[in-house]
Amino acid sequence: MNKSETKATLSFSDGSPSIEFPIYKGTIGPDVIDIRKLYGETGKFTYDPGFMSTASCNSAITYIDGDKGELLYRGYPIEQLAVNCDFLETCYLLLNGELPNATEKNDFVKTVTYHTMVHEQMQFFFRGFRRDAHPMSVLVGTVGALASFYHDSLDINDPHHRRVSAIRLIAKMPTLVAMAHKYSMGQPFVYPRNDLSYTANFMRMMFATPCEEYKVNDVLVRALDRILILHADHEQNASTSTVRLSGSSGANPFACIAAGIACLWGPAHGGANEAALNMLRDIGSVDKIGEFVKKVKDKSSGVKLMGFGHRVYKNYDPRAKLMRETCHEVLAELGLENDPQFKLAMALEKIALEDDYFVQRKLYPNVDFYSGIVQSALGIPVQLFTGIFAMARTVGWIAQWNEMISDPEQKIGRPRQLFSGSPVRNVPPMSERK
Ligand code: SDX
């Protein structure tokens, strides 16, 4: 973080003394104005609901340029990582800052592979849930419960403990997501196998049964692996900010990731892929798109085009483009080129990209628009889409959490407010209350 020559000066029209703030430059992207002394010197707060103009931290992990539609993990463009790397290489990169060489990759893969089993008693947590419980409620509960098994790695100030927890979380998420799926199906849990890749292992735990082995299809495994890469991290989004804020209190990493899962569940965030597929189902056919778009434009309907729009990308989400390509590959592999949902999605995208209402508001497809169609084609139930998102994002959350804990500037996050409630008043006796 380099101090800029330029300073920011805040002056007041009521003659109060003006105040100067330092400006810092990052390596790329917008400069920041350091306002930390504002309240101490003026007794005033800044006001920024939704943090549209607020940098909450100094990070070196992921960079997004919303206008250029650019996404970099540790400086590498997502387009190159999605084609040249697999998900565990991407995990290594996000955690360590550099891509692994062959030896480092083998060691990392082995370490993760040998942590994919969960404690045998974890299965008892599932029995407390209804079979039709939403998988995200199961994941919030079971990931939080992991903390009760790993008292040997909860000292967040010990870098070794932080690394062990990171490996455990990355390794066990697929097992827990697959267990949530099997539990909802009333099928027995399938244990991970050490002779399969991370993503093939997950697909086997999802789709194998005691009666029939899962035949690994490399095209489908590669497609899901790419989905995991595309969802691995995304700067200071809502769930990552939740993980950072939880971690700033010293909460253990399992509790912080459970908090991130809870936030990701929302339809405005990670729940959008499930909502986007439900939207396509509700629209039903291409001839009904016009009627639906009319509803979206009518603000009073409260209907949104799920899978469209983004707080940062005011141009195409680079992940959506890659996801659309993956869609084509998977549907072709499965002989579903004429998949009605995919055709409907492409027709909807075309209409939205030409319609002034969406163009004016810079609403383009985001990562969630196509990911549901691909996952559906892979046989993943709609309700599990956000669980897959959480499985992918766990590495991003834990990398950001680790960066925050090791940041010497780190302190507990504690925003203030503009208070618009009642000034002080006395409690009236019951007889005088209206
Ligand atoms: C993810 O932050 C991240 O990086 C998230 C994520 C990640 O990887 O972590 O990228 C993952 O969460 C992607 C986003 C998935 N969510 C959706 O697809 C849900 C639908 N999208 C919207 O809810 C919305 O676009 C947001 C929440 C994504 C962004 O909302 P903003 O930035 O607060 O924008 P806004 O709500 O102020 O919208 C600006 C205008 C408004 O209209 P006006 O008041 O100007 O007339 O656009 C309209 C909004 O009403 N608008 C939409 C819309 N999104 C915004 N109108 C219809 N459909 C939509 N999807």
C-alpha cells in the first residue's frame, strides 16, 4: 500500500475546520482515502449503506474490475486459470499466493485427499434434520459442528493451526455436501476414496450407491471442477465480508465459515443460482419471456431477473461467459443440446441484453445465470446448487480469513450508525401507558 502524494481535504460549509486525509494506492484498482481519524477529529461518521464506496480491508488475493469484466486470482486471469489449472491448484494459489510446481501440487493434493473423511460421529448431526431440510441449513449446522471435533486446531494465532483448519475445511466440504444430498435422498452416505481426484471423489459420493458404482465421466468432472474454480473467490462480497467480520472477533474458522455459508444462502447472493433455475422453470417457455420481463420492469411486482446484475460487474461477468461455454460442453456430452432450459436461458439472455431497461441499468448475466443449468445437467438437485457454491467458496473464505488474521492492522470490526430513533425518555408507570 503506497501513500499517494495527493491528499483528500474535507471542508465544511459551516466554517468548521477542514481536515486532510492520506490517500493510498494499491498495485491496481481504485485508490483509497484513509478516513480512520475522521470520527476522532470531527465527531462525524461516514455513511455508506451497503458499503458501495467503502474498502473494508487491504487484500492481495482477488482483484475485480467491474467495468472491464476482469477477475484475477493472485494476478492470474480467471479465463486462464479455468483452462490451464484444476480446482486444487487454484486452492493452493489462493492460499499461498503462487501456483504450485509439480511437487507442491502432489503434496497438496495428497494432504487434502487424506483429510476428506469426517469424524464418524458427524453422521449423527444429520439425523436431527428433516429429510426435506434445505441443504444450506444442514451445512450451516454441520460445518459449525466441525469445531467440536478439532480442538487441536482452533488457536487462530498459530499459523500451523490456521493451515490445518484450512486443509480440513477444503477437504471436508465435499464430503458434507454429498452427505447432505444422500441424507435428503434417504440413501446411505458414501465414503470418500483416496484414488480419485477431488471433484471425481465428490461426484462419486453424490451419485454412487451400495448397489451401483459411479462411472467417472471426465468431461462432466472437468465441467464441475471448472465451476468450482469460477466460484472460488470474489473479493469482499457479502459472505466473505461476513467471514472476515466473524473472524475479527477471534471466532474459530469453522464458526466463521458457517457464518459465510449462512450469508451465501440469500437469493441476492449465492442463492441466486437456485433462484435463477426456479425462475426459468416458472417462465416455462420462450413465448412467455415477454410477459415475465414486463413483470420484472414493474417495480411493484418485486420480481427480479435472477442471475442478472451485479454490485461490481457493470459489464459482463467473465465467469458467466466461461459458464456458458461449460454449459455447451456438458449438454453436448450428454446429448442435451436441445435442452429446453438452456434454450430458454439463451433466449432470455438475448432479450435482456437488447432491452433498454436492462442495458441502462447495466444488468448482465452473472455467474449464477448459467451455473444452475450446468449443475442440473450434471444431475445435481436445484436445492444443492448453493451448497456447491459454498464448497467452492470455502477456499476463498478461508484465504481471506487467514489474510485478515495475519494482518498486523487487524482489529475487531465494529461499524457505527446514523441514529434516527427516540431521544432519551423516562419509563412511564403501567397506569400512564396509552
Ligand atoms: C453473486 O458480490 C459478489 O461478488 C457476489 C458474487 C460472488 O461471487 O460472491 O458475484 C455472487 O452473488 C452474484 C449476484 C447473484 N444475485 C442475483 O443474480 C440476484 C439478482 N440480482 C440483484 O439482486 C442485484 O443485481 C444484485 C443484488 C446482484 C446487485 O444489486 P445492487 O448492486 O444493489 O444493484 P441495485 O439493486 O441497486 O440495482 C440497480 C438497479 C435497480 O433499479 P433502479 O432502482 O435503478 O430503477 O437495477 C435494478 C434495481 O431494481 N436491478 C434489477 C436486478 N438487479 C438490479 N432489476 C431486475 N432484475 C435484477 N436482477
